[in-house]
Amino acid sequence: MLNTVIHGAATEAPPLLIVHGLFGSAKNWGAIAKRMAQHRQVLAVDLRNHGDSPHTQSHSYPDLAADLAEVIAAHGGRADVLGHSMGGKAAMVLALSQPEMVARLLVADIAPVTYDRTQVGLIDAMEGVDLSAVTKRSDADAALAADVPDAPTRAFLTQSLDLRAEGGPRWRLNLATLRRDMPRIMGFPEIDGRYTGPTLFLRGGASDYVLPAHGAEIERLFPGADRDAIPDVGHWLHAEAPGPFIARLTDFLDA
């Protein structure tokens, strides 16, 4: 089963399952999870090939959705689900394939479409770090700088560096599988189902991940879904604007 960080105690409300994006982990969502756990139980997971969850030879969305279903089944069988980016796609596939397990669905800055972009360059950069020369996170940051000039991106990546691993520092990411399955990660599987439960697509107003052209596919798979935006923030809307993000999330869950 996926590594699951549990915040708060079970209540009458369904637990909130938080699903991170590519190269992320449950701990990236710690502040939001703790805030939301004031009113309900929150389950933040490490997806397969990330964090402290098992490394596998595949990283398809049906696989990820099955992993999420296993976590929900172990915590009452039904949950509200929040997924960001890759985690949003996994959450959508779960809702489409096993709708009875999803009470409410919030998809953060991603659409059920194939993107003509890749994150293999970041995998190249991480694999290029000489981990034998790394003793602290700043060493890895310096080694990444030439290939990853954006400091916040480097800070995000180095959160997945295990400095205390037996045998020396290692990435908590299965980079080989993520590289091989990058086309799957950027894509979206063909699914016959629809999810008619309460759904919110929440995008960053300055992000280009959810475009007007995606509206028809969103409506086809999630009829009646609401759409909203947090102005002036990008793809990492929950990190750039945690206050407005939590407000939108709370309003949606309490509706």
C-alpha cells in the first residue's frame, strides 16, 4: 500500500485524500493537510515511485488509481479527493473508474488531456548529480543549478533527496520508471465512464495547463463540473496562494 500520512481523527465527514503531483510527496502538502485536519481526517499519500511508497516497473494512471482505491478502502471506502497535476489525473481516473469511492473531486490545475510537454529534462538533471559528493541539500542544489536555473524548482526537487539513506544519499524517486513512462504521465487514458458527483476544476489564473479548449473534454467526462481560478498564480497554485486555495477547497467540501 502507498505510504500514507494521516492528519487528524476520523469524523462523520469523509476523509480528504490529497494526491501530489510529479516529483512531489505527501510532505509537500503538510501545511494544507494540517489546516484541513482541524475539521476532518486527511490522508496525504506518496504515489508509487515517489517518497516512501514502493518503486514499481510501471506508472500508468490505472495503476495509480488502483493504488488510491486501496488507500480509500482501508479508510472507510469513500473519500473526498484532491489531486494536483499528475495527482489530479490519477484522481480523475479513480473517479471515472470507481465513482462510488469518490464523494467529491477537486482537480487542481490539470485537465483530462494529453500535453505536448515533458519533464525528462528534470530527470536528466537529477540523474546528473554526483550523489557521492552530496552531504547536504545545498550541495545538490548547487549541482542542479546549471540545468535547473529556477531556484524554487530546485528547492522542490531536493525535497525528494534522502540524505540519510543507507549507503549514501539517494533520490526518493524511481527516475528510471518515471523516464520510461513519461508519455503516459503526460497523456490521459481512454475511459468510457463519467463522474457525475460534485467536481471542481481549480486552476491557476496565470497557468497554461487548463485552457478554454479543454472545456469540452472536461464537460464530457465530468458533466456539470464547476470551474474556478485563483488569479495571478501559476501551476503551483496551492504553494503560491495557500490562503485562497484553502478557502476554495473548504467552500467546495462544505457546499
